[in-house]
Amino acid sequence: MNIRAQVSMVFHLDKCIGCHACSIACKNLWTDRGGTEYMWWNNVETKPGTGYPTLYEDQEKYHGGWEIGKNKPLLKLHSRIGGLKNIFSNPYLPTMDDYYEPWTYRYEDLFTTPQGDDQPVARPISMVTGKDIDIAAGPNWDDDLSGSPIYAANDPNLKAISEEERQQLFQFERLVFFYLPRICNHCLNPGCVAACPAGAVYKRGEDGIVLVSQEKCRGWRMCISGCPYKKVYYNWITGKSEKCILCYPRQETQQAPACMHSCVGRIRYLGMLLYDADRIEETAVKPDQDLVIAQRDIILDPFDPDIIKKARADGVHDKIVEAAQKSPVYKYVKEWRLALPLHPEFRTLPMLFYVPPLLPVMASMQYGKYKSNDDFFSSLESARLPIKYLAHLLSAGDEKTVLGVYKKLLAIRIYKRSETVGDIQAGEARRALEESETTPEEVEAIYRMTSLAAFEERFVIPPFLRETAIESVMDPETHKEEAGTGYIHPPKRGW
């Protein structure tokens, strides 16, 4: 056993309102330089939809992530020989059409246009070529278009549902969608790290944050293809790859990442997890239906005395263990089993988890009285989107896992409605708790964390102890940090 620490996140999709405040906060802070105009380290997608960049989930097109080899995971992008063959011409890169051509406006036209009968307008111009363009796409071009035959109908996850379910989903009166915010998953088994020929992409040893060394990067762009979530971007001005750094400079001063701090819906949670790095390879080769459970199992109990003792022996500071004990992510993922990874079949073991969305409360006015639909609490099949779709998105097709999450979410609603509104019998509420294998105490804990949690409960930012991490890689002769990036390399390769 090799115990390591990982900063991890949970996004509660029932609470996301699609306001893009997270995206703008990140954009203003990190990607307002030349060459980063098209980079959205945080973006919010409408599902069903094709996402950003277009169809990034289709690994037949991009060859991202891992596949099962002979008892070990193999990079889907290429072998070592294949990597050398494609190093100067990578055929699996997204093009500008898959992103969009960033643009601005020629604002001086508003002032210099000759006087006439028409109101002058500022023409859009490309930020790449400086020439006039006709805008054809953008980073959130498919916002709220879940019923669109252009965007939603091309969602790769819809392959999992039948043609009848697809037709029902796109009927106007049944249109549903939800928002899916995405940042880098800072995976335990990152495809971008394995794909980089220069060794420029790495995980920080003390917190698991995945970074790109701007000194070592040679612009091969294999990391872009190797990441199945397409969260690594190429800066065409500097010739370097860039990505989400999980706002580690903010975290090191005990501030939440910008996207999380600015979140209007308070959907985001951050905390530390302890995991067994020696089990990463065996976890990554599990069959699809076992991936979610296997990923939960690799996360260790921070309250177990044996785990605490072993963590201390492996160099994990007691303050990190204490932060893991308070982590809301541990509760959602391991204890309550409500949060699921995005596309675990990519086998990168992502450390960003999602609580799936439920159907909003439906009601109507009858004879002047407010009446909720009778069948609202009883039908798991009507829980917003087809279970098959959500399973393909969040559990590698395992419907049983998603149904288990929905049973508990519905049980929480039933129990709290019985308690606060009183229009549901106590016996029905107790039966719902039994069927979902939960208790009133757990329901109250989940309710508080979801609805009432304060800032310090949602963001348990661990002490990063940078001075300790730096000392662990000091050269005993020169008393200097490892040459190169200025960042700390992990003492052991646990991925």
C-alpha cells in the first residue's frame, strides 16, 4: 500500500443554473493573454449536447484515455513506436472548427462609419488573422438547445438509448436538459501525463494537481489528444500547452479556486482524499461495470487508525489527514455514494465527481389550489433523463449504480417533504429510506451539506505545507530545489 493525497471535487448538478459565472471568473484570472482566447479551463455544457470541443467524448475520433491491454492499461492514443511516427503530425487533434475561431469586434466602426440612415455596427474580426469573419460557433453555442437536431441529437451518449426513447426525449413537450460544468479532472491515471513525449506534464506529489511545465513543454500536443476530456489546450503564441491548475496559488493561501468561489448555485465542493497509489493499475483494468465501485474502493478511510499510521509512514502529514477527515468530497463519494465520475470508461480515474440531476418538482393549479403531480415521487424512470443516458455518462453504462443514486436522492426528497410539507405519510417516507438503504441521520447530513452548508464546509482547503514538500526534494549538497520547473515532482511514481 502506498498512501497518497489528492485534492478532489464534487459538482452537484441539481443546483447548477448555467450562469457561466465560473467560466468568466476563470477566464478573467487565467486565460486573458494572447493565444488563450479560445481556452476555457472551466466551461459549462448543456446535456444532451455535443460539448466543447465538439464531440470530445467520441474517443473513436480522438483516441483519448486508456484501453485494457494484457492485464494493464494501455494508452489509447498510440504505442511508443506509434508516438514516434506521429510526433510531427498528430492525426487526433481537435481543429479550430472543433473549438471555434475566437473573435472580437472592430469597435471603431461605431465612431468612424459615415453618417447614414442605418445604425452602425461593430463588425466581428478574427483574433487569429485579424480579418472579418462570419461567426459560426462559440464555446457555449448549444446552450439550452437540448432538443436541437443539430446539437443534442449528435450527443455520443445518446447511442446508449433506444430509438423510441430518443424520439420521446426530443418531443417538444418533454424536452429536458441539465448543465454540466467541466474543469480538468486531475486524474489519478492521467492520459495527458502518459502521452507527453517531453515529460512536461506531471502530478504534484503533495496534492495530485496535474500541471504542465512551461520550461519542459516542446509543443508536441500529444497531451491534448491523450486527455479524453480535452482539458489541455495549445497556446499558438507561446508554443506551449496550458491547462487548469486548480488555482493552486489561491489554495496555497487558503482561498477556494476562482470557479468555486464565484459559483452562484453553490454546486461545488472541494476537499482532500487519501488513496492507495499501488492499486491504480489494477483499478484501471476493471470491467466497465465494475469501474465506479473499484474507484470508490481505492479511496481510503481517513478515520481508520491503520490508514492514519500508514499515511504518516508514507510522508502524508497529519494536517492533510485531518483535512481528509473533514472533506465533503469523501462524504459524497465514499460515505454517501451519491457522486459519480464522468466517463469512468476512459480509465483515467478522474477526481472530479458529479451528483446526477433529478426532475424538478412538477405541479399545477387545480380549482385554485396548488397540487403536485401524484406520480412525481414514485417513478425513477421519469427522473429527468433516461437512466441509460445518465449511466453512459457517469457509470460506464452501469444502470444499477445510477439507480442506486437516484433511489437515495428521491428518498431524501420524500423524507424531507414528509417532514416539512406534511403531504406524504410518514410510513411512505420510512419505506423510501429502507429501499434506498439510508437512515434519517444520513438524510439530515446530506440535506445540510446540499442546502445549508457554509463556505468552510463546502471548501475544506488542506494546508499545502509547501516548505515541507520543498525540503523533501532538496539537493543535500546545494540546498536548492530540483532544477527545472520550480514545481515539486512526486517522490514516487504512483500512476
